[in-house]
Amino acid sequence: MPLVNNWNGHEWEGAKLGRMLADPAARKRTIEQILVLVEAHRHAGISIDFENIAAKAQADFQRFMAELCAVMHPRKLLVSVNVPAADAAFDYRRLVRNADYLILMAYDEHWADGSPGPIASLPWFARVLRARQRDIPAEKMIVAIGNYADDWGPRPAGRGAHLRRGRSHCQGIGRQAAARPRLAQPDLLLRRR
């Protein structure tokens, strides 16, 4: 299944995503474009990876997922959604009703803008997995494990630690531009007609 996300190559565009999610016409156009992509290539469905979703946009995100499933499911198309492992703003139990699978991103315990540490220590991994098992039925949960490492080192001028080297992502199809479907003219999603 192709993945649709709000990554622009440099950052997660949470504010732009929030505007799209808040606009019923933009949500409808986005869902229509997703359906065209899926049907044109005869995919089994779509995987949604919207990240950096503001807490105030969560209700609109839930509406988007419900509207997407209402279009996809009658056509026997699957919908999966990538979710953070531990984010109090996410209503995991409600998302379960509007997706065939929730892909639990069980990584990023520590990240470049945070304090140094492992991407997913065993105690953290076990804790978030137990918490999500209370929210997501086993038959709907897919656990994603990070395939990278962070290399922490001293920050210049003694200001603590920082990430010396970027993440090393896996090679192959995931890195090919063709493997990253983009919606046609994404800026049109926010224009009013």
C-alpha cells in the first residue's frame, strides 16, 4: 500500500496539514485524490502517515479518517494509519474504529531536538507497547521498529549533547522518489473553489 504523508523533505508540515484537516472541502479533495491514486495503480488501500498534528487538529484528523474509511471500505480498500507510540493527544481507541490497521511507531523515545538517548530503550518499548495494547486490538496493531541509530556527541561551546550524524535510514525502494506518492498539486487542497 502506498504511504501518504505531510513530510516535505525537510520537516513535517503540521500547520499546513491542520488547515487541510479543518476544511471539509479540502478533506474531500484529498480523499478523492487518494482514491484516484489507489484505484489507478490497483493498490490494496492506503497508509496515512500524518505527523506533527497539533492537539487542536485531532478532532479534524479523526473526521478525516472516518471520511476516508467511508469512501475506501465500500470499495473493499484497506486503510492503515501510522500513530506515535505515546502521545496523549491521540485518541487511539477512536482511530481503531476508522482504520483497518494502526501502525504503532515504536521509536523516537529520544530525537534530535530532545535529550540524548536511545531511539527505543527496552523499558520504554515495553511500557508503550503495554499501554497501546489497552487501546488497540492485537489484530489491528502493527508494531513498527526504527531501522536507524542516532550518534550523539558534545555540542559546541559546552551546551550539552547534540546529534552529530543524521539518521541512517534503510536503503532501497523506500528511498526512491517514485516510492513516495504525492498528491497532485497539493497546494490546491487548501484553495477554495
